[in-house]
Amino acid sequence: MQNNVEFTYYDIDDEEGKKQFYQLRETNPIYDPIKAAGKYGIPTFVIDGEAFVNVMDQQDIILNKLGLK
């Protein structure tokens, strides 16, 4: 926990973390345009089941969901 935000970090260099990321990436339509552009979608934040891929573009939304703004 940091700044009163509980989080789980998945290391995609680790085999289990990589499997979890690819499961999310292959089943969530938010990644369709990212995959079409030949990108991976890293970093990804998942808050209350909602994935955020364009983290810098969605910074205000993410901070609000976390109660930090």
C-alpha cells in the first residue's frame, strides 16, 4: 500500500505475471486498437475491474477513481 492506495504489481518479466497480463490483453476490447497499432498496452492500470491503458491521457480519471484528486 502506498498513499493509502492498495495495489498489486505484476512483473511481466515473471512467467505468471506475463500470463496474467496476456489474459487481460487478449480478452479486453480496450486493447483492440492498441494491438492493431502493433503496441502492447504497457503500462496498464486496472481499477475496480476497469482497465486503463492510456495512463497519461486518463490521469485525472485514474486519480479520481483512486480518491487522490
